Amino acid sequence: MKRFSIVSIILIVVLTVLAACGPSAAPTPTPTPVPPTPTPVPPKQPPTSKPTEEAKPTEAAKEEPQLAPELNVFNWTDYIDEEVLTQYEETYGVKINYDTYASNEELLAKLQAGATGYDVIFPSDYMVTQMIELGLLAEIDLDNIPNFKDVMDMFKDPPFDPGNKYCVPYQWGTTGLGYHIPTFGDEVPDSWAYLFEPEYLKRYADKGVNVLDDQRELIGAALKYLGYSVNDTNEEHLYEARDLILKAKPYWKTFNSSDYDDTLLIPGEVVLSHGWSGDVFVAVWETYDEENDEPVWWYSIPKEGAVVWVDNMCIPASSTRKRTAEHFINYLLSPEVQAAITNYTYYASPSEAAKQYIDEEILNEPAIYPPDEVLSKLEWLEAVGDALRIYDQIWTEIKSQ
Ligand code: N2P
């Protein structure tokens, strides 16, 4: 299987917008599911509305808000098909300056260090809580995000952002173990023991083990393995998790959460990786043995339980282009664009309406769209309040020893 091209879906969006915006626009095509093979790039479409003063918008385009000429977007690495950005730029005449980060803490540190200028950011659930408390987010106007109506109920009014006052969901997934099937044979690494127990690690650590360079994820996995909540705030439990991690650390080759999905593709680099579902599935499908119709990599959710998370689209309090940011967020939440992103990232979409455009193999993959019995074993990361001090302290110890 290949990563599917998104161009046809984007074409549908553009044609739909064109049809809505101008008398001479093309007719609206009936949306069709993403084809399983890449399609040729469609001819470029003219922008439908331009923020510049000289633009002469059609009647319908006048309904578009006045858009800023550019927007600064700061997202996780490998988390969008850049065609989606190009299409937005070409359709609305807004230049997207796109930059990436590898963890919530990196994003927070940038904002706290006074980085201004970002207009759209993508913090995870627990980080939304922290950012709201720190006054780092602007309130969002849901009236300007009509595609929010398609968001699944489980992602509306979340505990970390009651009433979706600040953010709307972008993509969601789980955290588990990616493993190299030829190394493990019939054995499925179905426990966090494969990441933390030296007696397990001894068998394959020389072939490479990666862990996410992410404090809440790694400490959370250790807590889960020890039988505690991923949000535990008990100091003794946290030190137990630290000690488990320090005992396993000599067996780990890398702490990588930015481009570890690429290292899974390099033969001999790693055979086991703590990872996010979509990143691992990119490796699964990119290394798929077409000839024998067998995967080389696969993903497991450990039996002790794991993290389920949702990343969100939010506007920093310092943004000066809030209306354009909302317009862009609404575009990213449209069913066709959500499907295009999911078909590229292999992360699940929070948009119910996107499902009709999402590839069947993704929709039916329980490790990407976990069924209720799997979901019930998963836990959401939550802000840990004052215990964050202990998390930070043990993370420093882990990284420095
Ligand atoms: C994609 C990162 C997914 C974000 N590379 C995990 N919250």
C-alpha cells in the first residue's frame, strides 16, 4: 500500500469553493473517496478571494473575512501534507510560514521565552490546560469555525478546554510500540516490559531501540507499566518510574520524537520504538512488502494500557491575525482537508464528516481508530498541577545521566 495522494480531495475543495464564489466558477463535483493510487496534480486554480486591496472579490467572496497576507503556523513535525498548505495559499492568497516542533514542552518553552508572531499552534490536551492557565491562548470564536459542527461528540467540550473556549481538535491518536516483525518473529511486543525490562532488552537492544524524547509520554509509559495512572502525582511513584527508566536507558539507542519514523525505514537502525500511532503506520506502509503482501513493521498498544491524545488548533494570545487564524483553522477542519491529512499522516481525524473521504484501510485499522474495548484501556494525559515540578526534575535527571 502507498501513501495516498491528496490532490484529488484538495481539488474537490477548491472546485467547491470556486463554485460557491463566482458566477463563472466550475460546477461543484460530487465528492468521491480518495483513490488508492496517486492521481496527477490538477492544474492550478486561481485564488477565490484575495486579502490585498486591489482584489475585486465576487459577491460570494466578499463574505470571506478580510484576510491577512500571511500567517505563521507552528505544528508538530511530520503532521500535515504540505499540499494542504499550498492549496490554502493558492486559494486564499495567504502565505503560510510553517515551522515545526517535536514536543509540547518545546512549544511551551518557545512561547514562554517570548516568541511572538505565531498565529496557529497545535498543543495536546494537557498542554492546552497549562497554556490556558498561563494566559498564553486567545479565545476562539466558534461562529467563525463552522466546520466545528462535524467534530465527533467525544472531542467536543473536552475537560481540558470546557466549551472549546480556546481550541478545536486537529488529529488524535495513541502512543504504543512500533516493532520490526522479522526481529520479533511470532512474538508481539505487547507490553511496556519490552521497553523497560533489561532482561527483555538484552535480546534485541544491540539492534536499536528508540524512545520518544517526550517527558509526559515516557514517564507516563513507565507509570502505566508500574500499574499507576499516566497522570500520577505521587512523588514515590514518580521516583519509581524514574528508576525504571534509568535502569533501561543504557539499552536505548536514541531519544527521538522528531524524525524517528524515518529511522524505522533505515534497515539496521532500530527494531523497536516507542511511538505515536500515525508515525509508526507511516513506517508500516512505507516498508510494506508488496510482493508477499506482508508488513515489515507493526504497531502494538501494550496490554497494561497506554496514552490516547488529541492535538488541538489554538491561537496564541500574542497573535495579531486572529480572524485569519480562525479562517485557516476552519479550512483545516473541513471534511475533505481532514481526510487528506489523515490519509497522509495515518492519524485519526476528529471530524465525523471526514470519514466518507478517509481510506477504508485506515478507518478499519483498530490501531488507528481504536474500537471501544481498546479505548477503554487508554488514558488521556492531563495537566498534573504542582507535580509538574517533580516531572521536570526527574526528566532532567533522566536526560543528564
Ligand atoms: C506527529 C506527532 C504527533 C503528535 N509526528 C503527538 N501528539
